[in-house]
Amino acid sequence: MSKDRLISLDVFRGLTILFMTIVNNPGSWSTVYPPLLHSEWHGCTPTDLVFPFFIFIMGVAISFAMPTKSYDNTTFNKIVTRSLRMICLGIFFNFFGKIQLFGLEGIPLVIGRLLITAIVGYALMGNFNAKLKTYLAVSIFIIYLILAYSGIKSYEIVRLPGVLQRIGIVYFIASLLYLKTNQRTQLLVAVGILFGYWALLTLVPAPGFEITNLEKGTNLAAWVDSVLLKGHMWEVTKTWDPEGILSTIPAIAEGIIGVLIGQLLNNAKLIRSQKATQMLIAGIILIVLGQIWNIIFPINKALWTSSYVLYTTGLATLTLSVLYYCIDIADYKKGTKLFLIWGVNPMIVFFLSEIIPQAMVMISFPNPKIATGQINLLDYLYVAGVQPFFSNPMNASLVFALLYVSIWSVMLAYFYKKKMYFKV
């Protein structure tokens, strides 16, 4: 691991992805503690902080990855390729469960899907030369689009947006802004995005509605998704997508604020204590502004409202300032190793922690407790291996998630010891 890495940022990233893994892998979705669920609509739970924290952290990391701000065709190609690789990894999550192979079913089909996963994962995370990386990313992206719009039944409703897709888009735009503009311009762009998005959602009614609204499925962002992403949205709703087109715009502002904080941390004119103090003050101001804006433009993750951007970037900045002071200034690193090993290898967790549970759900066998029923492997491990030991089903569900995290921690510790880092 490079000596010039900001350890507090790696720890922050590790904390975030570890929490994400807990949130995404309960024993049962019907018995989950409320803080580990997204808010129903307006509002913000701890779970609603995971995604914006990732985008903020990515923004901060941009200035560390490109401290000299040199821009040329090579740099541009690297940014495009990295963005495409993230987008392609994200889209693959949605294709995985729909892959069909020569009429295979059951375990043989799962094995085939996992083999394709290994090929795609290697193509998008392998350490090739720049030209081959670009070729593979572009080719895979084109294949996705061809399959999604080919009319093939298996893929005609595959979802195209997603978490990594949004991160890839934000990374591309935030990186170019960082390299091509100064901090004043970056700040103005972020402010313009937040006010512009607020104006769109509160002043422009969705076609078919006389007045604007911020309700599920009837707001302007939902209408844009229903027109441009028809048939390729989140399956739970099918009328709008939580990582849709219009709501990606304010997420760009989230990334830009992260870029600005990263440049503060890279400012050689400031001593470290000044950087920590300025981050602390900035975080508090952003939180307050977000809460004030919340009065007329509610904090909402699904819509990624401007108040949500300010509030979550404020919390992220505040958290980073505390970690920066404790780890990089006070040199207090006790207890951070676990989060560090998660933080330096986020992409492999992102990728496989989505694939593995899907694969386990696809493996079914007769339920030993119900003579005529079937149970999948993931549910069986929970029902037979964890649930019987707890009277409180919420505790059982949480422990299952913690066990899953423990397994990942062992693997990541091995990767860290062997200096194996999986990057896009």
C-alpha cells in the first residue's frame, strides 16, 4: 500500500462498506432493526448514509489520485475507462440472475453464471495495459446494451441503473471538473446543480399532473425514468428507479463537495490541525443548511434531494474530520485495522457481495421442515444455522449479517497481507 495514502480516508471507506455489507445481508428482510433499513420515503436513517458517503469519499480520493492536476489524452482515457469499468460491474449485477446458457437449469446454470462472473470480473478488474482495459470496458458495455434492447425475453426487463453505475457517472464528471476548473468554479457548479434540481422538482410538474409533487411515482424524476428507462428500472416499482436519471444530477454535487474537501486536505499551505478544524466547521454548516432546506425540500434518498446532499455531505465531512484528527494527526490507530482492510479493497466486496447471495438463492432443495416445500441455500443457512439460537428474530437476522461480514473480513485480511488490491 502506498505510503502517501490518507489512512483516515481508507478507514472511513472501510467503515462505510462494512456497514453496507451488514445492511444488505440480513438473515431475513422481515425482521430487521429499523436503523438498518432505508427510510420509507422522506427522512434519513443510518442506512441512507451509505451511498452518499461512498460518493463523497470517491470525490475526496480524486484529488489524491491526481494531485498534480495534469490533463492530457492519456488522463482522459483513464478516467473514461475507469468510469466504464464501474458502470459495467454495476450493470452485471442486474444481468447475473437472467443469464441463460444452452437450456441449463439448477446448479449447472448457477455454475455457468459464476464462470461468466469470473470472466467479466477479471476483464473489468484485471491489471491490463490501458488500451486493453478500454477495449474490454467498451465492448462489455456495448454487449449489455445490445442484450437489453435486443428483444430477447430474458433481458428485456433487465435493470440498467444502479449504485456502481451512478458512482461511475459521478466519478467521470467530478474528475473532469477537478482537472479542468478551479475550486471557485467547482463550488459554483455544485451550488447551481442543487438549486437547479430544487427548481426542477418543485416548479416543473410531471406531464399529466397540474401541480408539482414529491410523492412516489408522480414526481418529475419518476416521469423521466418512466420515459427513458421504460422496462429497465428497479423491479420493485417498475415506474421509477431510486438510481434514476434525473436524481443522478444532484449526486454529482455530492461528488464535487468531496473533491473540494480533498483539495482542502491537499492544501500544503495549511497545517493539519487547520485542515481538521476547517472540515469540522464545513461539516456543521452543511448539516445546518441541509436541515433548513429540509423544511421546504424534504431530505429524501430516493429523490436525492438537494437538502439530502447537504445533510449527508455535512455528516460525511464531519466524520472525516474526526477520523483525520484521531488517525492522521493524533496518530491513534488502535482498532482501525479491521476497517482499513475493508477500505483498501472496496471493489471486490462491492462486486462479489452482490453476486454470492444471488447465487445462493438460486440453489434450492427440499425443505426438511416442510415435506412439499423448497428452500434456497441462503435461507437454509439462516433458518437452520442461526435462527434457532435466538428468541429475538431481529437479533438472529443481525447476527447472520455479522457472520457474513466476519467471513469477508477473513478474506480481506488475507488479501491485505498478500498485498492483493482489486481496482477498476
